[in-house]
Amino acid sequence: MKKIVIAFAVAPLALLALATSHSAQAEGCLRGAVAGGVIGHFAGHHGLIGAGVGCAYEHHEATKRMREQQYDSDYR
């Protein structure tokens, strides 16, 4: 029961960390790794797996945002 309460307390903080935007891809990876690690830790002690997945996801999202910004600046 205590783990569930902690997970519900930490999940909004992790989502907030994911929602903030940074320009560098490395920062996106670090932010995703921290959020994924925390969520993975509380979801069955899989912090390293969560960190890896979070890093990969944030790297992908940062690359996608960079491409969209490049496209917008090229065609405006």
C-alpha cells in the first residue's frame, strides 16, 4: 500500500519533468532517464530499465521537435 501511495506522489513530478522543454538532446535524455528511473523503481524495482527507456523516448522527442523547428524555419 505504501508503494502505491509513493508512486502516485512521484508520478506527477515525473510527468512535470517530461513536460518541460529544453533545447539540447542530452538534457532530454537526462530528464527522461531520471523520470523513467523513478517510475521504473517504484513499478517493481526496474529503475535501470526505466531510465534507458526514458532516455530513448526523450531523445526521440527532442529530435522530433528539432526537425519540426527546422522545417518551420525553412518554409516561413
